Amino acid sequence: MHDKHQEFFDLMAAEWDLMFTAEDLERLSHIVESLGVEAGSDILDLGCGTGILFDMLRRKVGGAGTVTGVDFSFQMVRRAHRNFPHHNVNVVDADASDLPFDDDTFDMAVAFSAFPHFTHQQRAIDETHRVLRPDAKFFIIHLISSRELAEVHHEMGGVVEHDAIPPEMKLRKMFNSSKFADVSIKDHPGLYLASAINVK
């Protein structure tokens, strides 16, 4: 199943950027503004795709900070490398459930339009906890609600047909079991935004 997901997103890579409208990017920019990204921060972008968030994040962290994208699709990673050849942007071909980073490496993690596609969601949260520094925040972001997202994936069918965000209570338990606290979930038409603070 995991390989099929990789194949699916490899095929989607060439058209991925076209899926986001100017309005989507403007809304994303406002969301990024609300995350509290500080200059000099090291940010982890899980399931980064072609790097939709890279430019927004790298401008916030400045020259002293870094943005590191992770994606299991080699073609997505290739395009992200090509799109953002900046000194403070790194892209790694890896799985969110097995991150190739040391403990306590990052100041924040974001997963935009990616979390439902993680095959091992609990392990991905566990790994995010491991690589985040104490009191760092983890954000899961979508520009539609969890219900809208499930409907879109169902209509697409194929390998993503059953990809979904866990129900609120289940996601809260997943965060808590990975030692995240202060879980906040906003889930309404046009937005899904979950956040949690890493406790170590």
C-alpha cells in the first residue's frame, strides 16, 4: 500500500502546483502568519510535496533559520529541489514515520495536505515528537474540513480513497500518547487546523 502511495504521488508531482489557486496560496499565507514562526527557527515540513509552503516559511525564518522538507515521493522531492534552490531550504526523500534526523532538531513541524496520506500516522506523530525540541509546536493544515477532505478522496478513488484525518477524539489520543499537549483542533468548512505542543 505504501509503494502504491509513492507511485501515486510520483505521478501527481508534475501537476501538483496547478492544484493550488492564487486564493489558496493567499489563504495559506495568512495561516502561516498565524503560526508564530520566529526568525532563526528550524522548521520541518512533513509531506512537503513540491514545496508549496517553502517560500512562505523561509521568509519567516530568515537567513539564520532553515526549512527542511520531507516527502516519500522522489518526484515531489526532485521538483521541490528545483523550485527552491535556496541556502536555507533542504529537501529529504524520506518517510514521515522514519525521520532521518537527530532528536531535538526542529523548532516547529507542519504537515500541509499530507497527514491523511501517512500510512503509519501514529508513528509519524511519534517521530515528530522525537525530532522536535521541547515546547515546539506541530501543525496539521488543510484548506478544507476533514469531512470535505474525506469526500474528495472518496471521489478520487484508488489508493487515496480511504485516506483521512482521524476523528477528533482519536487524533487527540494519538497526540497525547506521543507526549504532545494543549491540543487544539479547528475543523469547519474551508479549514482544518490542528496544533499541539511538544512536551519532553
